[in-house]
Amino acid sequence: MECIEIKNTLIKEKSNKKIITNIILLLSAQLVSLFGNQIYNFALGLYVLNKTGSAKTFAAIMICSIIPKIIFGPFAGIIADKVNRKLMLIAADLLSGTCVFLFLFASQVAGMSLTLIYVTSLILSTFSMFYGVSLSAAIPNLTDDKNLVKINSLSHAISALAQIVGPVLGGIIFAFVNIKLFLIINAISFILSAVAEIFIDFNINKQDISDKPNKVSGLKSIRADFSEGISFLKTKKSITILAAFSISLNFLLVLGFCIPFPYIVNTMLKLSSSQFGITQALFAVGMIVGAILLSLLPEKKQKYKGLILGLILLSIAILLVSLPAMTNFISLIKSKAFIYYIVLMLSLGAIMAYINMPIDVYLQREIPDDIRGRVMGMITTLSMIISPLGMLVAGILLDLVPAYMLPLSSGILLFIISIFMAFNKEIKKI
């Protein structure tokens, strides 16, 4: 009996060590890969801006990083369900590194043209989309259930960190490092990320799907794969509601925060560009702090109440974005607006982490392993598609109504959605 207990203890210790190793390797690989993408896009954008003097060309680099994610999101999900996800992550990083090396070689031969830069950005963004969807689908396979919140929290923290530090490092590298040397470093970083992923065990919590029937190949297979993902969403109402909520939240955030906030701060309150940059960065800092705290705290079995609380707090925070822009408050708050928005942006970021984490973990647990990639790919793509629509609506409304109306109305709409979620039977099961 004692021998069996000792053996079980040793097995458990070995499994825990493997999980810890997996977490360290995955987060290290993700850190290098995400930073590589962020730094590349920003540094190349600055390079183009410096050479052409055109803000449109700088914006075009950013657009090139978004378009493939919208187009290829669902297909990335299908492939993530069809092939070995570990190999997919490794391949995405290796291909990204190879792409940067080829870009460097082509620029040496033919010069660094705008066409070459745009094409390379499109290709790298495509690989990044496949990487991101595969990673989201694979995370539950490389850890046990009790560490799922921790690994997701730390993964979100690294993503937020890359959003803050990536552009800063990109600017520093552009200022002090030769662009060709930068490309070499960038290519090597992707390859190092791939090397780290080789040593990750993606089968710790792998579901056995060997009894699943083989799908037909070709176009029929693609249609069947899409249909299977949609059919699953129809039968799993709680996931459908969460997916619809995530898409709506993206729209409301763009409409009530992402577009009006820069207008209010820069045009109405006349804060400096550095003050605006700090407030923007502190939103990501809030997400990092929130994600790290969630990774340290014990996971709650019942996530429903926390989710509703987070939604109500978020609706209030978006409402508060409008306050300094209101006629009755603008003269009163203007001198203290910078401090006001520092506190608000930190709070907003932390609340977003508090909402996103339970949703991500719930989706990863509830979506079967063999269709997780395509379902999450569809949700991600729809969330991305809705963002440009929010930008368009916000841009039109800013010319028609006072700026404070956008965060005010978005906050109210989100509060109404929160009440709906609070009384929904399916959401109460979360």
C-alpha cells in the first residue's frame, strides 16, 4: 500500500514539474513571438513614415497587420483542429523567421520598396493569426485543469505587455539600430520561439478523439467543418451567448472608448501627446496587473457573479470616460483630467482582465478539443470584423453629436446587456 502511495506521489510530482516546465516554455515562446510581431510592425511603420513622410503609409502597415486576421481566422481554426497544434505553432514561428530573412535578402537585392514591406507584413500577420488561434486551442492540452486560469492569466499579461513595450522597443530600435540588423534580430527571435516550443508537451490533458470519423477532403470538408462549428454553437447556448457578448463588447468598446477617448483627451481637454500616450499605456498596465492577480488568487467555482459584477463595473467605467467632456464638468475637471484618466485607465484595464479571463477559461473547458480551434477562430474573427464597423459608426457620430454622448450611450447599453446576462438561465450555469 505504501509503495503504491509513493509511486502515485512520484507520478504526481513528475506531472507537476512537466506542467511548470510547459508553462515557462510556452510563456517564454509567446513573449518572444509576440514581441517580435509588435516590434516589427511598429519599427517598419516608423521606417516607412520616415522615408515617405506620409501618415497614410504608416497606417497602411497597421492595416496590413489586421486584414489577414479577419480573412484567415476561421480557416486557421479549421487547420488547428486538423493538424498537430504543436507543429502548427512551431511552423508559424519558423515561417515567420524565414519570411523576415527573405525580406532582408530581397531588400538587399531589389531595395526596400513599399510593396515589399506591405507584402511581408501581410504574410507575417497571416502566420501570427494561425499562431494565435492554435495557441488558444492548445492551452488546455498542455496543463491540468487547476492551472488553466493561471496559464491563461499569464498569457494575457504577456500579450498586454507586448502591446505596451513592443512599440516602445520598436521606437528605440528604429532610432539606434540599423534596420537590417534589426531584421536579423527579429528573424532570430522567431526561430528561438520555435525552438522553445519543441520542448513543450502538448499531450498532458489531451482528449482522445481517435474514434471520430475521418472527414472528406476538399471544399466539402471546409463546408462540413464550418457547419460542425456552427452546429455546436447552436446546441451550446451559454457559449453562443458569450460569443455574442464578446462581439457586442468589442463594438461598444470601439464606439464608446477607443474612438471618442483620443478625441476627448487631445481635442477637447488639450492634454499633451505624452500625457495621452501614458493614459493609453496604463490601460494595458491595468490588464497586466489584473491578469497577474487572477493568476495568484484561487479560482472560484461559480464565475457567474464575478462576470456580472465585472460587466457592471465596466459599464460604469465607460460612462465615466464621458464625464470630463460634459459642459458642466469640463472646466472643473480639465486641470485634473490627466490624473482622472490615469486612475480610470488602470481600472478599465484591470476590469477587462477580470471579465476576459473567466470567459476564455470557460470556452476552453466547454468546447471539445476536436472543434475548439474552429469555434474560437470564428469568435475571434467576428470580434475583429465588428471593430471597423464600430470605428465607422463612431467617426460618423462624432460629427453629429457631442463627444461625451458616445461613451455615455455605450456605457448605458453595456449596463442593459449586463442586466440581461444577470437574468439569463444559461449564463447562471457558468
